[in-house]
Amino acid sequence: MTSKQVITVFGATGAQGGSVARAILKSKKFSVRALTRDVTKPKAQALRDLGIEVVKGDLNDKASVEAALKGAYGAFLVTNFWDHFSKEKELNQGKLVADTAKRLGLKHVVFSGLENVKRLSGGKLEVPHFDAKGEVEEYFWSIGVPMTSVRVAAYFENFFTAWKPVKASDGDYYTLTLPMGDIPMDGISVADVGAVVSSIFNSPEEFSGKAVGLSAEALTPQQYADVLSKVLGKDIRDAKITPEAYEKLGIPVAREIANMCRFYQTRPDRDVQLTHRLNPKVKSFSQFISENQGAFNGL
Ligand SMILES: NC(=O)c1ccc[n+]([C@@H]2O[C@H](COP(=O)([O-])OP(=O)(O)OC[C@H]3O[C@@H](n4cnc5c(N)ncnc54)[C@H](OP(=O)(O)O)[C@@H]3O)[C@@H](O)[C@H]2O)c1
């Protein structure tokens, strides 16, 4: 029996890494080594139940990152800004994986990156959870690691949480608060990201050294509201909020999200056609909401 080459997956107990680990396993070309800080958690056990090797490690710990990458062909890296809200920490974690991948001679890394908005806007806009990933992208390439960056559009799953329609105080309708004006915003179900990444690992010669923007489709807030109304049978309306008004809502990370939407309004490159080629089963927003109506119970 020939043993398969290994891809180390960071974040495999989470949304992106979990989708990637399962898709790589399904494609049967590579075996998966998953890293988690807590090997006893149910999500780690669920990975073991699938036959995935689970190892203990922490992106803040050099020795454990080295051990997780040793002998691997490649790696998928997602760093979680929302774990600590620190651009510096996210940068350090990304650079640690980049340096280790370089030293160990990994053949292909897929990094969940995003644009360095601060640099692209000449310092006018800061979106720390984008900027850190943009700097990590630049670092990987500057030291010569064969890396593909996947710039994942806003998750459709955000409509279950931060962007869930809210009941209006003055009538029997709901509002969707997305400060995008009439400009389409790209989206994708995070569950569909894994198959795209697996396809990228299967074609390193086509994708190494490139950034790929992933999107199932781009809809305006009005169109997102229309799909939600139709599928859920409720009256859901675009709140028509500006980024300036959004910043004043007093909600957590309002400025960061307002600036992200200001950047999204410039329509950064997300390639819907390529995303569909790499994952022909990628779901539209309408399909996604139809299949997840339970998440809106109680609306
Ligand atoms: N939400 C969106 O629309 C969207 C769109 C594009 C990009 N993103 C980016 O996606 C990232 C979050 O990814 P996700 O949605 O997959 O998050 P998630 O579901 O919360 O999972 C986070 C994962 O990161 C791992 N992790 C966190 N800190 C770690 C550390 N110090 N060492 C090792 N592993 C660590 C966790 O593993 P353990 O806890 O098991 O150790 C977990 O598997 C964010 O940076 C965000 O900017 C989000």
C-alpha cells in the first residue's frame, strides 16, 4: 500500500478548515493532518471519526507548528482574527507558518487571505482583519513559498448571526442592515469553500503564486432581502443604511465592518466563474437559504 502525501489543515475544527479537511479527504488524493489546541473537543473527535489524524498544536507555538508541518506535502492555513482582534497576532501566526513552510520545503500552501486594504487605499481605509491577511500573503510570496491565496467572500452563514434580519419597531416587517448601498456584495457558503481549496491542491501548477477570489454570486442588499423574503415568506427589506450611519449603531466592531463594506463597494476581484469551475456544486444564496430555513426559526 502506498501511503498518501499529507496536507496539514489549520482550523480544521472550525468553519473553513473543517470544510477543507472534509473535501480533501473526499477527493482521496491526500491524507489530512488536522491541528487543534484541544484534541479532546467534540469537533476534534468528529475529525478522528472520519479517519483524520488530529494533532495538538497552537499557532502561537513555534515547536507545535513545526511538528504539525513536518513531513507534510502542503498545508491549508486559516488564521482567526476574531479569536483575539489583534492584527499583530494574526500577522505573527501567518509569518510563523510561512517561515516554517519555507524551512521544511512544503510544496504547496493554500492560505485563506484577503486584501491589504490599508496599502491599497493609500492609508485611507483600515480593515485590520483584512490588512493582516494581506500582509501575510505578501510575506509568503516574498520569501518564496509556493502559496495560493483564497480570498473568501462574506459567508452566507453570516445571515444566521450578524446579518440576521431584525424585526422593525414600526410594523410587521424585518430589516436587513448591510451598508452596501446598491452595490452587489459577493457571498459564498463557507461549507462550499473546501471543495474549491481541494481542487486548488489538485492543480498546483495552475494556482501556485496566485490569489483567487471566491464567490458563489454577488447580490445587492435589496436582492439579498428579496431572496430572504421569498424563501422565508416574510417581508424583509433593505434598511438602506450608509457606512457612516452603520458606524454610529454602537454595535461591536461597527467601524471595522463599515470600512469592510466601503472596501467591498470598490468591488474587489471575486471570480464567480472560477469558483463554480473549482466547485460545480457551489450553492446560490437562494439554494443556501432554502436548505437552511431552520436557522431562521422564530423570525
Ligand atoms: N465570516 C466571514 O464572512 C469571513 C469571510 C472571509 C474570511 N473570514 C475569516 O475567517 C477567519 C475565521 O475562520 P473560521 O470562520 O473558519 O473560524 P471558526 O469557525 O471560528 O474556526 C476557527 C479555527 O481556528 C482555530 N484556531 C484559532 N486560534 C488558533 C490558534 N492559536 N492555534 C491553532 N488554531 C487556532 C480553531 O481551532 P481550535 O479552537 O480547535 O484550536 C478553529 O478551528 C477569520 O480570520 C475571518 O476574518 C471570514
